[in-house]
Amino acid sequence: MGYRSFEELEVWKQACRLAARMYRELKNCRDFGLKDQMTRSAVSIPSNIAEGAERDSKQEYLRFIHIAKGSAAELRTQLYIASDIGLLDKTIVNELVSELKHISATLQSISNTLKQRLNP
């Protein structure tokens, strides 16, 4: 059976779980600027996966996959900074970075597949 909805995509589910975890990890954070940037980046990943999946063209889907992948890289950068300034424990940061790398790899795989279908 083919794709019916973005909610079926495992990478979207993983990204949603990661975004929720970011909110939990930063719940008591008083650095509101970094907290806002990190939660926005985290929410952007599944949001762009969903938006792209619901577009009517593979080209648009590819564009939003690239945006989601960029947001994952942005969040990884912010996690490294949060670790360096003592905002988040290094163990938590390493777990989240690992999850983000997996999400990014999956998004790259989706991107490669879409590119092949656009340019057979």
C-alpha cells in the first residue's frame, strides 16, 4: 500500500518526539533567547516534513525536506552551544545529536529518492 499521509512517515514521528523532548529538556531554562531558537528549530523539522509531504509536487516536497534538514543542522549547532555554556548536560546533548544525525540521514535518503524520481 502506498503513502496516505505524513503521519505514517517514521522520520516525521521521530522528529515530533524529538521536538517534544526539546520542550521537556528546556522547560526550566531561563535563557529565553536560546530556548526560543532551539524549540523553533526542533518544531521546524517535523513541520517542514509534513508541509512538504502534503504538497502536490515532488519538487516542493524536496524543497521542504531540505528545509527540515537545515533545521536539524541548526538545532545540532544550538545543542553544541547549549552544552558548552552548561545549559544542557553533555549526555543529553549527545543523545539528541545522535537522534538528529539519524533524522538528517533519513531526510537525505528521502532527498536522494526524490531527486532520482525528478531526474530519471
